[in-house]
Amino acid sequence: MTPAVKKALALVVGWAFILLGIVGLFLPIMQGILFLLIGLTILSSEYVWAHHLLGKVRARFPRIATMSDRAREKATCWWRRVYQPEESQ
């Protein structure tokens, strides 16, 4: 996958989570805050404003920051297993 495709995919997925988060703020069956945080995390790699906003959220809510760090570690491990399989011997 080329870097341009990865960047485009990250932007599309990040903005999709932001939109789901906004919708989720008004619908009782969706966790809007969760989707917003996921979207901000994805977009923070591409936009400075998202990185700063995520930093403010993490400073204001340290418990959420801790949970976010654990979730990111699990997602990274999963991503590496799925998309970077071990080389055959």
C-alpha cells in the first residue's frame, strides 16, 4: 500500500468516525464520545489541530487517556499480526 493511499484511507476513516461520533451524541444507542475519540486519534496523525485537541482531552481526562493507551497497544498488536505476518522460514 502506498503512502498516499494510507493517508487517504486514514483521512476517510478518521472523518467517518468523527461523523459517527456527532450522530452518536444525539442517538442514545451509539457512544458518540467513543467515536469522536477514535476519530481524533486517527486524524491526529494528519492534522495538528486534532493532535492538540486530543492532547487537551487527555490532560483533562487522565482515565480516558490510560484506557486509550491500552486500546492503542492492543490495536497495534492486532494490526501487526494481520498486516505484517512473520516471514516464512
